[in-house]
Amino acid sequence: MDSGSNTADLVILGAGAAGLFAAIAAASNGLHVAILDHARKPGRKIAISGGGRCNVTNTAIAAADYVCGNPHFVKSALARWTPQDMRQWLQDRGAPLDEEPGGKLFSRHGAAAVVQALRDEVRRLDVRLMLQSPVRGVTREGDGFAVATETYSLRAPRLLVATGGLAWPQLGATGLGHDLARQFGLKVTPRRPGLTPLFAPPPWLPLCRELAGLALPVRIAGPHSSIQGDMLFTHQGLSGPAILDASLFWKEGQTLAIDLLPDADLASLVRSAPRQELRNALARALPARLAAALCAKHGWSGQAGQCSNRMLASLEESIHRAPFAPAAAAGHDKAEVTLGGVDVARIDSKTMQCKDVPGLFFAGEVLDVTGRLGGFNLHWAWASGRAAGMACGAD
């Protein structure tokens, strides 16, 4: 496409994972594609994901790993672009992935290699990448769309909104995509931070501050979920993979039950060391700092063999079912993703096209689809972006 042209077959808003992958899919099918983004560089969130290592996808992805108003919505896109497909695509472009525990697939050469592979493909396909171009407005013109920036206007019969959510405002995240959805008559479900730390309620705060930096494996039970993984104490509350996943399901006012010693028989542990101080007996399975802090908090003392049934019941309740009622979730600046977004009820799950506005597509985090920690959200970006790009190239 001519660099000065003000028309395209497809205009994409957002040069993140979903937008770039959609552009590649559409341009591979012969479409002239333009991507607009207000940032100076494409793929900024990809570049920092996984601490710069980039957890590209996960070998065990399934629809159940996503929070969405329609639990079946993600199935089509996920089935048509699998983790194996993504791994092979990057392998073919010199950016191999390595598998780590939990099925996580990380870029062997870091996030920069993934971003470079995407940029190289965009350049090869002559996609017009227009950076530092904040969108000032979008209007419907006939059967197409006009997208205005501060200095020019682009027109296309197809518009893909892949602007992401509200997480990472420090990288320039905005609610543009949600505003556009409302402009065209779509509902936006309530938005809140997802995959984010949880602030401690007053009864927990002294313990959290005392144990800040301590991590341990836990099981967390909520009203409709059960999550197992590592938890981290912080000066403000709780974090770590298990807590971040729990934040997807937790709602204000709910109490989580935290098992600090999953898959262990606490009674057997205590009774097997009758002459040890209780805190030392507990420290055989729990981190010593945590065992000591719990004993001090609850007034547990004496030898393990002197532990009464009543005290044992207290131990069971406080260690296997520790009630944690978060004061709040950390904000969007600490969140990995946004919960909520464009309601998928009016989005075609195969094409990502709006059912009421022909030519208008949405992909990635802007939609009301949120995955667990571990490569699930990036994979949704790849899969939904590709679905939209392929649909644009096929119509």
C-alpha cells in the first residue's frame, strides 16, 4: 500500500498482540492493512510480559481457563489456533519456545525475539504501521469507517478494535476500545482489575507485614473456584500466582478460604512429634517464620503432645481454612489484565465481527474475555486476532 494513501482494506486500532497478529492474518490473504497506535513502539505489553521473558502461550489451554459472560465463546478461536500452532509459527521465524512447569511456553530468547518476529512479518507483508498516532474519532461512512487522528484520516470498509483493556495505564492503556463499542451500540460489562494482588483486611495486615517476602504453596477456595499454586506475603496483603488467579473470581465482600498446608494431615503432623514445641512441629511442614507467626497470633504454645482436641480444631481452621476477606483488589496499575469489556453477546465467536455493525471487529483484551495466569491471555490475543484477520480476508 502506498505510504501516503488514506485508504485501506482494513484499519486496526492497536499494535499489541491481537492487532499485530490480526494484521498478519489479513495481509497474508491479500488485504491492504493499516495499524494505528498511540505508542512509539509496537508490542509494548508483549515486551514486558513474563518479566521480559514472554510467556507466549500454554500447552494446556481450554475454554475453562477463561472468565467470560459466555463460557463457550472462546472455543472456536482456540480450536482454530492452538498452542502448537503458535509454537510452530514462532519456531519457523527464529523465535523458539521452551516449556516450563505448568505447561508455560516461554520465548527462549526473551520477549524481544517475539516482538521482532511479529515486526518482521508485518514488514514483509507491507502492513502500514502508523505509530504515535492517537485516534481522535471514528465515524461510520456508508458501508465503511473513517478514523481520524490529529493529522490525517483513514478510510476502510473494515475496522478492527484491538486496543486492549485498562491494565498497565503506565504503558498508555486507555478505555478507547470500550468507548468505541458503546458508540456503536454495544454493551460494555463492568470492568475491574484482574490478575492482581489483594489487599489484606485489618486482622491480616500485621501478619502480612511480618512475613513480607515469604512464599509458599497454597490452595484457595472461593464461592465458585478452587485454585492451587504459590502465594506471596507482601507489606500490603497477598500476591503470587495463586492470589492473582483468585482475583479473577473474587468479588467485593466475598471471603476466600486459604489452605496453608494443602494435601497434608495436620493432626498426624502434630501427633507425630509429641515432645516438640508446637511451632517446631508445625515448622516441619510450614516455613518456620510462618509457623512461629501463626503460633504467636493465635496463642498456640506448649508441646505438640499437649495439643487438645479443641486446639487441634483451631489449628485445622486457621491453617487449612484460613478466612481471608480482602479489603480490596489492587488497581489497574498493578493488574496484568482487565476483567470485563465488550460484551460478547453481540460478537460472532468465529469471526469476532459485531453482529449489528457489519465490518466492525473486536479482538483481544478489549473483549469480555480474561484468562488465567500462565500464557492464557496472550494466547487469546493470538487466537482472537487471527480469527478476526482471517475473517476480514475471507469476506
